[in-house]
Amino acid sequence: MSYTAAHDDHHGPEKGLLRWVKTTNHKDIGTLYLWFAFTMLLIGGAFAMGIRAELLQPGLQLMDPQFFNQLTTMHGLIMVFGAIMPAFVGLGNWLIPMMIGAPDMALPRMNNWSFWILPFAGGILLSTFFMDGGAPAFGWTFYAPLSTTFAPDSTDFFIFAIHLLGFSSIMGAINIIATVLNMRAPEMRMMDMPLFVWTWLITSFLLIGAMPVLAGAVTMMLTDRNFGTAFFDATGGGDPVMFQHIFWFFGHPEVYIMILPAFGVVSHIIPTFARKPLFGYSSMVYATASIAFLSYIVWAHHMFLTGMPVAGELYFMYATMLIAVPTGVKVFNWVATMWKGSLTFETPMLWAISFVFLFTIGGFSGLMLGIAPADIQYHDTYFVVAHFHYVLVTGALWGIIAATFYWLPKWCGKMYNEKLAKVHFWWAMISVNVLFFPQHFLGLAGMPRRIPDYSLQFADFNFISSIGGFSFGLSFVLLTYIVVDCIRNGKPADARPWYSAKGLEWTLSSPAPYHSFNTPPSRATILEESQHS
Amino acid sequence: MKRLLTLTSALVALASSKAAMAEYGLNMTQGITEVSKDIYDLHMMVFWVCVVIGIVVFGAMFYAIIAHRKSKGHKAAHFHESTTVEFIWTGIPILILIAMAIPASKTLIDIEVLDKADMTIKVTGHQWKWQYDYPEEGIGFISNLSQSSKDVMDDREKGSAAKREALDASGDTYLLSVDNHLVIPVDTTVRFLITSNDVIHSWWVPAFAVKQDANPGFINDAWARPTEIGTYRGQCAELCGKEHGFMPIVIDVVSKADYAVWVAEQQGAAAAAAVAATRQWSEDDLMAQGETLYNTNCAGCHMTDGTGGYGPAIKGSDIANDDAADHLNIVINGKNGMPSFKMLGDSDLAAVITYERRAFGNTGSVVQPSDVTSAR
Amino acid sequence: MSEQEYYIPHGTYWPIIGSIGVTTLFVGFANQMHGVEWGGSVMGLGMAIVVFMLFGWLGTVVNESVNGMYNKQVGKSFRWGMSWFIFSEVMFFAAFFGALFYARILSVPWLGGADNNMFSGATEALETSKYIWEGFQATWPLINTPGAIGQSGVEFSSGFALVDTWGLPALNTGLLLTSGVTLTYAHHALRKGHRNSLVFWMIATIILGVAFLGFQIAEYGHAYHEGLKLTSGIYGSTFYLLTGFHGFHVTIGVIMLTVILYRIQKGHFDSDNHFAFEGVAWYWHFVDVVWLGLFIFVYWL
Ligand code: HEA
Ligand code: HEA
Ligand code: CUA
Ligand SMILES: [Cu+2]
């Protein structure tokens, strides 16, 4: 059996810039996604620097409170929808076909559209800064009625941007499902699939279930704002809290959308550098599925203070606490994989270990937030901000960076500078903790989130946090240098640059050929490369 | 070199955080109600459980990192499954979670179920101030960020030295002080009925462990039984727009006797205001009172000199110079970004509207409290 | 092309055209809503680009399909794609059904003074209506909104007559269910290669769909006349958004069925290869099921 491109003479990429506009190749599209996400990370990060600069000292120094709120809002939105999600879709695009022995994605033309919607949506979103009344300033959670009756005109542009982003994500998810279910090498069974593929498959189901609900929520906002409906307005019999239910029905699965693929990445890296098969492959799969299932039934833990009935609060507290169990299984499995291994600490491994360490800390604070009575004191304080940056930055983003170092040799056929990469790791690792750890104390001491100015007792920790933030921000300059330097001047990399790395992607040359597998791998190869052999 | 830089910055951070620890609390307040203490205990319990689990998990991980490294010549084992082990580490967390859920449920039910309150206070959130009403006592007032904090904020153009001085002078109450404190008696169960007039706010007093969203059109409740006399501060805890960071809460918990005195005083003042609303005011009186009211309630959006900021300019505007009906209507009922001010008394409204119509070079008519009464 | 090969299309301009189209459409729409003069025309332009894109893109796919460039595996990818797309549509409707249930079961009773606390035996009930919406009675359908009870600034109209469940809605249920059956007959005919009967059942399905839309429009006119509007508060909001989005989906379905009929005439399908037909049929059944939900929860109960 063999696969062919549309025209047999076309095995390589087209020339010129138009290649990137027209491409249907999973690697090209993956690359586009990754660079787009990186750009957005820098933009969202620049907003975060603005936030930290204003919070460096008490008093209003740099900006008007309204602009501060715009920065916070756009920082959250850009990071979530522009940086983390597209980065994972990019990784999925690059890696999934290679990992399952396929030539490309199942629906390549749609794949192109999934990507090419993003720059337009991002453009619309960013353009709101230049509109009358400024960008949206109601937080990335855009609670009604602040986002309906009390929001500037630019909100309608924001709504359409969300529609587009949702459309892109749904198409991307459909594509991944179709690819995994239908394009797998004929000899590969589901339980032979590497964990990154599993986690992405499950993530796709989260996306398909959650994104349309978000689309529904913004549609109701749109009609409440412009066509006189009363979904979120008590005067007409609606309820602003209803918005929150709908939003978080999307929002909670959303946070797992941002972490499950990272779990997958780490499950590849740790076995490689422990020189030992992944511990508990099948329980990893089941744990991921349980997390995904649970994520649909815990949403109101973001709403403990909205005046829910006690019975509801109790239920959501219990369900939330339960998530610690499957997540714990994953953490324990990673540790057990390292246990009695033969460990080395190349850069990807450093990021993976620090992921396990710091994500778990974020998970612990999540568990604390899940205790409903205690959440009365935590809710909407910097304790929450600390929690979600531990899981998002040192979780999701760490997974992305780890994946970049791990697969970069496969992508561009060159090796990065290990020494610099290690310097960068320690720099980022230390400064990110200086940045976010003190925020726990701020929250507990009573500093609310989303405020541009604060009372004097919060001054010291904010100062430390901001310094850590600037240092962490600067570390991205080095990261950029390392990646660009690798692409331009790196030494050629082997097909399997990491000793004992398992996975079909390593059976391909480095850089990987334009069409991944022209002949699907045999059963023997698949078993040889599977994570539980 | 870079490593060195990071190291020093981390050290500096550590050192200054030591100082910070000495000076300020790192941890959640224990508060002054039974509920707040229960919550504190719960918080510490879960925290220590996490610490212990963390020590076990990270201990194992770092042990492997140190002992099982290739550079030490450790050879990789090949096990990759153990149903027993996996069973255990699924089961133990479940047990731990159940152990945590029991006290948590108890506390939660305590908080949500209130048998009998001794008194009720209605709390209404506005962009960006709180309104307090004592329905049984017939008292009500608005509580704004205090002028001293506003002055510090306004100093932002003056350069950092002056600002710093002003900041230090206002100390820990910067952004945490208001003009009218909420006053409640000690050892009394107070039920708060919380709602909002515009967007969602959240009424948070850490010392009471009360944080409850104020949803427009709905009432939420919360309660507290403070046990210690003193002044307690809190803030709005739900993003509610531009000045979300500037709508603090200050509560004086006073002895029951002091409370009775305070109530009598307030009731006297309210009665006087009601009388005042029925008489004709002189323009000077209206202007004098109007200026104060304007500066506390309106200047945030329309600016002290009436040139407009978040809200449109009042200076020279049609509405302030033409017939008073529209002017009354927009201030009483609000419109889009302009909040409704119907909670102000008739004389206050008359004063502030008159001020807008006669100050800044405007030449509109004088508005009397009786005009407001009929316009409502 | 043989069964063994997988078709990978290369370069395509349609997606970028599509992105430009939807962006133009949305920018136009937003400006139109804000009363900007050129909003409407830009919106129309965007719509035209999107339609152009759809024709071009799907046309290419049809061509490739007709020229036998696809195999079973591609067909299966399309099927997976279509089924999960429909699932995402289900979730979209779920958001609006969720809003309906939430309002009916929770928030409207709370507004009317119901206690939101299940453990409240001894508690003083939280009577929102006592403090804010004095005199408001929670009923469903919510004919008089809290704002219409005489509080300040009535924004939502009060008073409207309900649509009679057993009139047009019941008729429409019958039409749509029948159309599901006729479409299944068409499918059987296609599988057996009975062309004439296939065309007959397709036309029947389309007619039923169009009739449904006609009655739906008539019903809207009627409801509007009786005072039930988008601005009638939460009842009008859920009513029009649910039935409106459904009607929109029926419209799309009818258009797609018509295209399929055209392609049948052109002889694009045979008894084995007819993904497009199946995809549209699934979509139609999905629209059918949504209507059942609407009929039960919006019109009937
Ligand atoms: C990647 C994203 C991500 C992830 C993975 C998580 C994971 C979790 N989150 Fe988090 N969360 C966010 C992103 C994320 N969260 C964001 C963005 C917000 C704020 C949104 C906003 O308001 O803007 C938020 C807010 C948030 C809240 C609301 C707080 C508030 O506003 O008041 C709560 C409350 O329950 C919560 C809980 C949890 C829990 C219980 C987990 C669990 O999944 C964690 C499970 C993991 C562990 C517990 C550690 C490992 C386990 C073991 C080692 C086993 C043994 C452990 C025990 C038995 C304790 N999160
Ligand atoms: C999804 C991922 C994600 C990521 C990666 C980050 C990354 C960062 N975030 Fe956060 N953040 C959120 C998601 C994320 N965030 C969300 C969802 C919210 C809630 C929003 C809301 O309340 O609605 C939030 C809110 C939030 C707040 C609270 C704001 C408030 O409540 O008012 C703060 C404050 O410190 C903050 C800081 C930071 C910092 C310093 C980083 C850093 O890690 C960023 C580092 C990156 C860079 C700095 C860019 C790269 C470097 C350059 C461009 C060159 C160097 C430049 C300079 C040094 C100037 N974020
Ligand atoms: Cu009021 Cu925030
Ligand atoms: Cu959550």
C-alpha cells in the first residue's frame, strides 16, 4: 500500500510565500500554528509586562484603570485563545500524523482553514484597542452584564472574534478525530497509540463539546446587546448568573483542553530520558479520559459565591475534588517511570521534571480552591491568579516548551545549543517562581485580582512578583535566540537524536520528509516503537 | 553571567521577602467570627495535607533524580506496570479526599444555613460605591472611597516623590477607607441581603469570611456574628468596571450601646433631611452642598471641572443649560454608562443637579428638592 | 486511482478566501449594528465572498469525487468529519436549551420569591421579590416580566399571547417527521439504484421542508402580531433564538437537499458512493430531532 500526493510530481513544498497561504501539508500548517502562537505569546506577554509594571508599586503610575482592565482582559484572551491553544494544535498537526504512521491529516484543506481563520480572528481582537471606548475590559470571563449593557461597542467585534476562534478550534478538533480514527496505520490498534495522540484525541472531544457552548454564550450576548433579548437581564426575567453557568460549562473543560496535550508531551519525554518504558500506559489513558469526563461536571466551582443553592455547592465541591484522583494517577505514573531509571537531564527532561513539580503545586492550590467554604476567602484574589499561572504557565506553557526542545531536531533536522538551552531553563525556572509564588501570599493576605492599584501592605510582594516577571519576560529573548540559532546554524541531528526514544516519528529521517509515511509502518515496527514495550 | 544575574535577583527577592514576612501576614486572616475561624482551620488542614503529599511525591521524584541517574552508573530497570501499586495510589487519595470533604461539608452547611438573624442590612453595589440600608431602623446611606485616597490617586502627575509621601501618609488604609462606615453591633447575628444596581459586584469582608456576589435583580444573603470590637476593611471582589479597585468596605463593629447611639443619630439626621427636602433652599445652600456631592459622586467620571472624562462634559452641555426635566431624568434614572442616582435623597439630588447647572459657567435653572420629588 | 492510495490535495486558495469572506461579513455586521452607513453593504459583500467560496470549494471537492480521486478511506474521513460536526451543532443547541431550562426551573422562580436554598427548613427564606420585584409573580411562560411589573424603566414588553401548541407547531412536527421518512425512502432507493423513485422522494422531502419553513414564517407573523417579540423578556428570547436557529438550520438543510437533488440529476452518486447524500441526510435528521426537542420543551410543556 502506498500513499500519493495529488500529483505524483509533487512531493515537496511549493516555492515562495504563497506556499504558506495555500498549503495543505500538516507540517507546514503545524509550523504556521507554532509561529502564530509564539507571536501571540509575545504580544500577550507584553500585556502582562504592562500589568506587572503598573503593579510594581502602589499608586497609579502608568495607566488609567480602564486601560489596565483592557490589558488584563486581552492578556487572558490572547494567552488562552491565541498562544496556548494554537500552540497545541500546531504540535498536534506536526506530530500526530507522524506518530500514527499516516501521510498527512485526514482533512487537509479544512486544516488550512482552521489555521487561516486565526490571524483574522486575532486581528479583529487586537484591533479593538483602537476603537472608541477601547478594547474589552470585562476580564477574559466576560461576565454579563458588564459585557452586555455596560460594555463599549468594540464588544461586538470581540464577540465575532470568539465565534471565529471557536469555529477554528472545532474544525481543528474534527480533523484530529478523523485523523486518529481513520488515518492510523492499519496495523496500529488504539491501545498502541502513543500518549500524545491519546491526549489529543480526548482533548478534541472536549473542544467539540465545549466550544459550541461558548459560541452559544457569545451569541446570547450579541442578541442581548443588540436585539433586545433578556437572557442575562433580570428585568426581562433572565439572570446574569446564567451567563456564568454557560460560560463555565465551556470554561472548565477549556482549562483541561490546555493541559491534557501537555500531559501527553511529558509522557513521551520522561520515558526517553529515564530509559525506561512509561509506567502504567493503560491507566494513563483511562486517567486522561476520566479527567475529561469529570471536567464537564465541575464547572460551577468557579461560581461558589454567586448564590447557588447549598446542595449545588456541595455537589460541585465533591466533583471537583475527585479530579485530584486521576490527575494524581498521572503524577504517580511519571514518578514511577523515573524510579529506577537511568536518568539523564537534557533540556527537554529538565522542562518535563519541572513540569511535574510545578504543575503539581498548581494542582494542590486548585484542590484548595475546590474546597467551597475556603474558596469564600480565596475567590477572586491573587491566590487564584497564582493557581492558574502555575497550571497554565508552568503546566501548559512548560509542556509546549518541553515539546519544542524534544522535537525540534525532528522538525528542522538540527540540534539546538544544549548549553544555552540549559541556561535558559534555569533562568526561566527561577524567575517564574519569583513571579508567581508570592502571588499566593498576596491572595491570602487579601489582595483582589483585576485591580490596578492596591493598599500598601501588598507592596512588597507585588514588587518581587514584578521583578520576577520582568526577568521571566526577558528570558524569552534568549529562547527566541536559541530556536532561531538552531534553525539557522544548528548541527545536523540524527533521525533518533535521543537515546532510546520510542515512537514512529523517530523512524523518519530528520528533518522529517514532507509527506510523513508513504508506506504505513508494519506491525513489528509499531510494537517496537510503542510506549509499552 | 546570566546565571549570576538570576541568582542575585533571586537572592534579593528572598531577602526582601523575609522582611516582608516580618512585617505583614503571609497567610489568610483568622477573622473575628466563628465561621472565619472554621474556614481558616479548613484552609490550614488542606494546606498541610498537600504539603505532606508533596513531600512524599517530590521526595520520591528527587530521590530518583539523585540516586537513579545515568551519570552514577545506574542501570534502568524494566518494570512498567503493577496493578497493585496503581490500585493503592488510586485508593489512598480517595480516602484522603473523603477525610477532607467531611469537615468542609460541615462548615459549608453552617455558613449557608442561618436559623435566625438579629438584624438585617441591605447592601447594594453601585458602580463604584456601596449603599447600605437598615430596613428595620429606617437608615440608609452611601459609602464612597474616602477623599484622602482619591487625593493620593490624583497625585499621580506630581512625580514619584510627592506621590510616595502622600501614599506613606495614608498608610495601610490607602484605598481601604471610605467616607461613611458601615456600623454594626458586636455579638449580634447580622444578615446581609446583597444585591446590585448595575453590574455584578462582590461584597467581601475577610475578617467575617463573608464574600458574596451582588447580582443585579437578585438578592443573595450572607451573615456574620462578629465577636470583637474594631474596624474591619474589605473590597469589592468582582470586576465591575473601571473603578473596581476603588470601592472598599469599612465596617465598625461597636458595642451594643454605641450602636444604639449611632442609630439614634442617624435617624435624627434622616428626619432632618426629610424636613429639609420640603422647604425651599437658597441657591447658595444648594451650590455649597452640591459641590461636595458632585466631587464625591460625579467627578470620577465627569471630572472636577465638569469637562468630562469617562462621562461627557457637563460644562457648557445642553442638558445642564436647557430645561431641567431631562437633567433630572438622567441623574435619577441613569442611561447607558451613567448610573442611576435615585438612592440619593431629594435635597441631595436637587443640590448636585443645581450645582451642575450653575457651576462651570453654566446658566441653567436652580432645582429645588420639591422638583426632584415630583420628577421621581 | 486505486483503493490503496490516499488522496492529498495540495495548495488551495479557498480557505483564505473564506477567512476574508467571514471577516468582511462580521466587520460589516458589527458596523451595521452600530449604525454605520456602509455596514450593510460590507456585510453583503462578505456574504457574497462566503457564498463564492462555498461554491468554489465544494465544487472542487465534487469534481475530485466525480473524477474518482477519492477512495473508501477519504469517504470515511468525510463521514467522521460530518458526524462530529453535527455533534458540535448539538452542543450549540444545548446551550440554548440549557438557558431555557435554567430560566424556567431556577431563575424565574427565584425572581418570584422562591427560596434557592434546599436545606433551608429553619432559614428565613430569601425572598428576592419582596425586596426588588414587588408584586412579581413567577409563571411559565413568563408573560409579565419583572421589569414590566411597574418598576423603573420598563424595557421589556409585557403581555403576549402564546402560540397554540396544537396548531401550526403540531402541523410542522408532522411535516418534519414525515420529511425524515421520505428522505429515508430516498436513501433506500439510492442504495437499490432506483433513480426515479429516488428523485421523487427527494422532491417530496424538499417540498415538506419548504412547507415547514413557510408555516414557521406564518407562525412568527402570528406570534409577533400577538405581542410575542424578541423583546418580550426571557420567554421571547429563548423562543425566538431556539426556533430561529432551528429554522436557519432547516433553511441550510433545504438548500443542501436541493444541491443533492441537482447532483443526483447529474448522476454523481451510485449505490456505493454517495457520501454527500448521507452527510446531508444525517444533517436533516439532526434538524428533525432538534425540532422534536423544541416542540416538546418550547411549545408543549
Ligand atoms: C491548565 C489549566 C488548569 C488546570 C489543569 C486546573 C486544575 C484544577 N483547578 Fe483550576 N483554574 C484554572 C486553570 C486550571 N485549573 C484557571 C484558568 C482558573 C481561573 C479562571 C478565572 O477565574 O479567570 C482556575 C480556577 C479554579 C477554581 C476557581 C477559583 C475561584 O475563582 O474561586 C477552582 C475551584 O475549585 C479550581 C480548581 C482546580 C482543581 C481542583 C484542579 C485539578 O485538576 C488539579 C488536580 C491536581 C492535583 C491535585 C495535583 C496532583 C495530584 C496528586 C499528587 C494526587 C494526590 C493529591 C491529593 C489527594 C490532594 N481552579
Ligand atoms: C494561558 C496562559 C497564560 C500565560 C502564559 C500567562 C503569562 C503571564 N501572566 Fe497571566 N493570565 C492568564 C493567562 C496566562 N498568563 C489569564 C487567563 C489571566 C486572567 C485574566 C483575567 O483576569 O481576565 C491572567 C492574568 C494575569 C494577571 C492578573 C491580572 C489582574 O488580575 O489584574 C497577572 C498579574 O501579574 C498576570 C501575569 C502574567 C505574567 C507576568 C506572565 C508571563 O508568564 C508572561 C511571560 C511572557 C512574556 C513577557 C513575553 C515574552 C517576552 C517579550 C515580549 C520580550 C521581553 C519583554 C519585556 C521584559 C518587557 N496574568
Ligand atoms: Cu464593584 Cu468590583
Ligand atoms: Cu475549573
